[in-house]
Amino acid sequence: MGKSTEEKGPMQMGKSTEEKGPMQMDINLFELQDALDVLKEKGVSKPTKEEIEEEVQKKRGEKYGSTGSLRRKSSSNNRIKKDRN
């Protein structure tokens, strides 16, 4: 009994966190809807989980200025906008 639970336990945990992990971002429905709307505007008819999460993170970055990587992305976008003008 002890062995079987030890063998199964970590594996099941590992799989579930890998499969579900990325999507467990606690996206609320409003964020999800915003992300889907943005992706539709871009012409993405069936976005992947990654694309949706990326849009939600961008939105959160604008809202809260959260992580450094998002700040970097936004600053590079600003540079591009400046170049166009």
C-alpha cells in the first residue's frame, strides 16, 4: 500500500500541475472576456490557453504595473509607437 501511493502520488500531482497549472491563473470572467475580445480583434478565432493568458497578463500589467517583464514589453511598445509618429 505504501509503495503504490508513493508511486502514484507525485506522478498524479506532477501531471495535474503541469496540465492545469498554467490555466490556474485565477482569471476572472471579466478578464477572460476582455482577453477574448482583444484576440478576436486581432483576428484569432480560436486562441490557445497561452494566448488568452498572455492577453490577461498584459491587461493586468496595464492595470497594476505588475511584473518587470510586462513593463519591458509595454516600454518596447511605446518605443514602436514613438517611431511611427
